Amino acid sequence: MSSIDIVEKSITLRSNGRDSLTCPCCGTESFMVPREKCIGTLDGRIYNLWTCLFCTAIINRDDIEASIRENSSISDQAESSHHFYDSSCLDESKIKKYIEGDQRIDFLIANYPEVPRGVFLDFGAGQGFAASSATKYFEKSIAFEISVENIFRIHHMLPNKDRVEITNDISEIEGFDVLFAFHVLEHIPDMLVVISNLIRRLNPGGALFFQVPLFRRDYLTRTHYTFMNSYACERLCEKLDLVVKGVWFDHDQDFITCIACQAVRNT
């Protein structure tokens, strides 16, 4: 299919009301085209995948529409997080070993050394390991998670636990220097809206540091709504009025990582 055919097809879909979904990555309305129907490796389901023509993100159309229609994303994510990040089998030695081996915050500092070192927000914190690891550099960490039971269970064993605050109320979070979101953005059906709201609370000079899976069949699940590539990451950051510091690829796992910071304003 030629690019002209794709555009004409998208215009037709928009005009007959079938293409009313807003892209969760770039916020563009009514300009998506069918990509393929793909069988997920993990569950054998057929996934209806579409592509946004503006940012090139791949959209898990049926599941994102069901999530929006049924208003089920928060409960779905809470249940998924509770089981995926089960901390009941962790002891202090395992936690210490994992956090000492976690080099993600070191990577951020190496690639954006001028980032302010006040408050670190671990958005979608899981067990809280990144939040604890960040206290090596930052004065305070906030571990935000919809399902907080797993973090509370091991909080007393986290290094620098007194500087790790736990919450499941996003409205109370204000004024932070890093928004850290590893394997979180793909789970948010209205990703741009949610992240835009958080970026407005970012302190001057602050950074967005995220990682998401690239598209492949074994990453298809009901709660993975969006798959980004490097171009889509750049368009997301552009919408957030952030400047991309760098984009990196984990070719073994097919993950993409991005660091972006606030633009410098001329006064």
C-alpha cells in the first residue's frame, strides 16, 4: 500500500466515525491506520494493532478502547502489579544485592550529570528498588505505585528507607527533579495526558527518564496499550516540551530508553 493510499484510507476511516481514538503517545486525533492482526505469543490472543501516522507508535486498539470504555485500566494495572512485583519471597540480602546491582540511576547521572539532586519520583515503583537506589544521589525518593502492598512489605529492609516515601495518591505529588518511569508508559491508555500532568510539576532543570518495550509478539498483553520506537519517543518529548538528551536500545531485550530534560528558556 502506498503512502497516498494509507492517508486516503485514514481519512475515510475518520469520516465514517470508526477512527475516533486519540493517539496516547502524541495526542493526535483521528489519524490512525490498521497495521495488522497479530497473535500474542504469551496468551494466543489476536491483537488488533493500528499505527499512528504522526508519531508512528503502534496501538493495541481493542484493549485500549475497552480500557477507556470500561474505565478498567487502574484496577487492571493494580492487579497486574500486585502479582508481578510480589515481594513476599524477598529477604534483606536479596534486596540489598538487587539494589547494589541496579545501575539505572548511575546511567542517568552519567548522561545528564547536571540534573538537580533533590526529589526523585519513581512512577510505577513496583517493589521500590529504583526509589531506594536513587537515594545514592538524591535527597529524597517518592515511590508511587497503584498497588503499594509489596513496597510496604519490604520498606523496612530498603537501604536509606527513611528517605523513601510511599504513596498511591498521584494528586499529592508536587515538585520533583526526575520522573522515572521504567516499563510504565505502555500501560497507561491516556499516557500523554497523565505524563503531561506530571511534567507540569517538574522542577526547573528536571528530567524524564523512561524505558518501554519495543514491539514484538511476546510483549503483547491486554495491558500493553502502546509500543513506541525512537521517533515516537521524540514526538512524545516534543509534546511535553522536553529536549531529548539521548535514546538508547537494549538489543537483547528489545527495550528502548530515553532521557529528556526541560528546554532552557531565554530570559
